[in-house]
Amino acid sequence: DYTHVLLYGRNRLGKTLLACHFPKPLLLVSCEEAQNGGARTVKQIPGVRQLLIKSADDFDRLGAELEADPECGGFETVVVDSGTALEELILMRVMGWENREVMHRVGKQAKVSQDQWMLRTEQTRTSLRRFFKVRKNLVITANEKDHNPPKDQDNARRSPLARDLPGPSEGRAFGASMAGGTTRWVQDHVDWICQLYMDQEMKVGDPIIVNGKPQPAEPEWTGRYERRLRMTYHPNYAAGARAEYNALRKDVPDYVVGPSPAEMYANFMKVVRGEPQ
């Protein structure tokens, strides 16, 4: 069996490190700038091979090779790190920018037309489609983005991802930091959408006695924060699984935790397999 996962979250939370705990041998396809992102962190993990991608054409060639090989080069997992950086590479190709240095120098002044933005989205889907055809574990990481920011409500209402969320238009719509159309397309093709985030660590004390009867104590903040992996739907955060994973199950937790990436991955897989936590 294999699973396809979209893993998004803010910078420095350990998305790449978590992704590289999937089954080995594992191919880390790094679209980030050289020696940037989470690639450094995972260099010493046994069974991980890192491949630096410097252009959209290189990414497409790799996708074609993996698609043509039923054994996927012997790899059990392919990690695309990240979808956010891949869109940069594809925009560079669309705009004719030679490298990221040129993009950083002229990008802010460049006028990207609506047609060029749409072409970027179309090419990103085409490039990723090859990876989805590989019958192995696939993890796509991405930074986090609010697709329905309050400062620009009119444009936000036109975001495909924001339109998927019920409720008032002012509701936030956090998801993967890619174009709205690309994000929704990827979400439709993965088995799990997971958000890695930080939240307060809570502790429940001993029951208190009220009128001679024990009552549950209110949770208290320990003063520490913990990493969490969101597993189920939230009105403001993209997350959840395909119906076959949870349509008949009531045991999928809102999130899983783990003191280490290895333990968080193990807890994630328990949910995927329907095992008790």
C-alpha cells in the first residue's frame, strides 16, 4: 500500500524532516534554493537520497523517468520539497528568467499577466501529475498561506480554495502556499491533507470534588508549546482524508503529536491504518 500526502505549514516547523520519516529508500526532490529549506536537516538520515532541482525542465525530466519506471528507481517514497518552490521554478520558465538570481532582481518590478499566472498553474499541474502516477508513497510539502486574507476581500472571494469553505466571506482559509487553483487540484488528488503547526501544550489535572462528587478539572497550559499535525477538517485550515479513510470511522483525531518527528510519523501511520493511539 502507499499513500499520497500534502503536508503544509509555516517555515521552520520541520515539514521536510517529518516527510523524510516515510518508508525508505526515499527520494527527496528539493526544489528549494541550493542548501536552503529543510534539505540540510535530512542529509544524515539513512535511506534518504537528495536530488537538487534547479529548473522546471529538470523537474519534468525526473517526473517522466519515474513515471516510466514501474519500480520508481527502487524508491518507496518520493518527497517533493516543496510545491511552493516548484511554482517559483515554473514561473521562472514562463517568464524566461534564467535563474533565481534574475527572479529576485527583476521579479518585484516585473508585470506578470493574468495569462502568465494561469500558464504557471497549468504547467504546475502537468508537472505534478507525473508524480501522482507513481504507485509509491508521495509527500508534497508546502509553506502555509491564507487564501482569504482580510485585507483584500474582493480578490479573496475569487480564490478557488476560499470558495470551498463554508461560512462568511471574511473567514480565513489557510492552506498550502501555492496558487489557489493548484492547491485545490493537489488537495483533490492526495489521500491526506495535513497541517503542521504549533499550539499550547495542555495538561488535565486530577478531578476536583464538588458537593462530594468528582468533576473533571479544566485543562491547564503547561507553559510549553508542542508541534501538532492536523488530521481532520477545520473551517479555517485545510486538512482531512479521503472518504475511504474516515467515512465509517469515528476514531480519527483532530491532530496527532509526537516529541520527535519519528514518533509523530508513527502516530500518523496509526491513524492511517486505523490502529489505536
